[in-house]
Amino acid sequence: MAPAGLLIPLIGDGAMLYVAGFGWLLLLFKTGMDNVLGVSLRRRMTPDALFGRMNATFRFLLTGALAIGAALAGLLGELVGLHPTLWLGGLLLASAFLPVFCSPLRSRRGLPGGPAGQPAGPEPAQTLDLKRT
């Protein structure tokens, strides 16, 4: 669904407004699915004692990247214009799948802890002694 990002810069009058809106709807659906899958995978791969730290770090990096991206998009929109900036954003959104596509995550068929193709059951409680050095 990531290539639907290339529909957004087509925004205009008439039917093109609906084409761009459909592209945006597909991207929002994809983002929601990615969030659920990503959090589920990170939850299963992170020990209980470190989950809060991992989640806080991930959220900090994500919201920081969103703020920097928004500032850069505003600057580019001012310097080069709206449509070139929209096309650049559309290209970036359309290529966002490439890191995952080229990674070992692509071949994963289940969450850690369970057989491939079946939901993973609860793992035994893990403890982390932070006092021990």
C-alpha cells in the first residue's frame, strides 16, 4: 500500500481530489496496520523489565522524527513550492516499505516464542536483576 503515497500529489479540482483522498485513506490504513504489527513484534521481543524503556525510546524517536519532518516539509514548501514538496513526500512515503522489504523481518511468519504460522503463547516470566553488575 505504500505506493499509494504517489496519489497524494495528484490533489486538485474535481476527480483528482478523490484520487488523492483515496491514496491518503490507504496510507492511513497501512499506518494503523504497521503500528499494531510493530508494537506486537517489539512487545514479544523485549523482556518485560525493559519494555517501558524500549517503548519510551521508540516513541521519543518517532515523535522527534515527525517534528523534524514537519519543519523540513514546511521549509521545502516555502523554498521550492507546494507541488514539488508533495511529490518528494509522496516518493518518500512510497519507498518507506523498502527497509522492511530488504530486512529479515520479511521472512518472519510468526511472533517470537511460537511455532511459525501459529500465534505465540505466553512466555515464561523473565527477570532482570539491575542491581547486579
